[in-house]
Amino acid sequence: MTLALIADDEPALARHLQQLLAAAWPALRFAPLARHGIEAAEAIAALHPDVAFLDIQMPGLTGLEVAQGIEGATRVVFVTAYDAYAVQAFEQQALDYLLKPVKPERLARTVGRLQQALAAPPAADEDARLAAALQRLLPALGAASPPTAGVAAAPPLRWIRASVGELTQQVAVDDVVFFRADDKYTCVRTLQAEHWIRTPIVELLAQLDPAQFVQVHRSTLVNLGFVAGTRRDDASRLFLRLRGLPEELPVSRAYVPLFRAM
């Protein structure tokens, strides 16, 4: 049977969607409702649902951030209250969406698309469409803004002030293998040591050279100069092998196309 997860910080809306889905798709099973983005991410990682209905604006992690962290084959349907500009981003990239308040006739079309998609193996370009749609949607949500006209963009970040124990050091960005979010801090990993800063991943991504650092997971940025190759496990999950370090970095489904040529 097909398993679905619904994530929404408004319980009444989540229950309403579940009732509509139960009527439109009687064979569908439901995981416990996720009340925020962190619960949704943890449930998807533990239960591997066939489909996740993700509200876009949730505490902890947004629906976009949850989608970026999915490593399995879970299909994503966004549930959004945003206007046609955001909806257009989904439509053009063949990702489905539900506009609040959800209407039964619109939900029926979504159910039909999901049933058709789940009956066939994932398309080769599905990951690329997911990544492209997420990037197209960010400006619509105000998550990214172009530089103000007439104002030169700031040069990429070159140094990081980071801590090791009681010491604060200047770490050259070129020496950083990867950045990884860990609770309230971000780990700055070099070949020699781990350093800790309070700057969130999203702020670092805006300051780093995009030709040098790319996001491979909602919590991880990697320096491409240290990527030695890739590996897939028995579940077809992709991992990055790093020059000079024994550990590997998992790549979320949305970012797999970045390394398809490797």
C-alpha cells in the first residue's frame, strides 16, 4: 500500500487534507501528521513514505528545505498559499502543488498524477526537475533577492573566524573541505581540524564563491576542489568521496544532478 506523509503547522488544515485524500484515494495509508519541518524531515528519513505533502512555510525547516534533504524516492507535493507566480514555478518544472484552500477536484488531478508516477520507475530527469523547481521558487518566496541596481556585489568570502576550543583562528576559505550545520553551530572542516562558527548555512551560501562551494544537502556545503569522486550504496544513494578525509558526504536527491557526470 502507498504511504503518505502530511506536514503542516496548522493541524486543522492538515486533518482536512487527510480527509480529502482518504476520500480521493481510499487505499492510501497515512503516517502520523508532522507539525513542523523538523518532524517532517525526521519522519521521511525514518519511514520513507511514497509521497510527502509539504506545507511551504513551517517552523524549524520550510517545505523547501525538507524537500532538499530527501535522499530516497519520496515524491513531493507542495501545499502553498502563495500566488500564481509560485505556482507557475511548479507547473513549469512538472512538480505538483496544491493551492490552499485545497479543492477536491484539484486534489483528484494530483492523486491521478501520483498514481501514474508511482506505477512507473522514476524518470531519469526527475532529480533535475526537483532541483530546478526549488531554485525557481526561492525568489517567489523572498528567500533570495538580486543585487540592488547600481550596487556592486560583495566579493566572495575569503576568511572565516572560527573557534577550536578556547582559541579563535582565521581559517582560509580555500582550506575548508566542507561546512555542515550541527544544531546551533556550523562545523568548518579542514584537513587538519574541525572549527565551529554560528553563521547558518544559508548565510554562508550567499557569501561563498558559487564556482567553488555547492550545496549537497540542506545542512552541507562542499568545496568542489576536495571532491575526489562519488559512490552509490545498495539503495542507490549518492555519497561524495573527499581528498584527504576518510568520511563521505551524503548527497540529497535534489542535488544528485550536480555530480551525474562524475
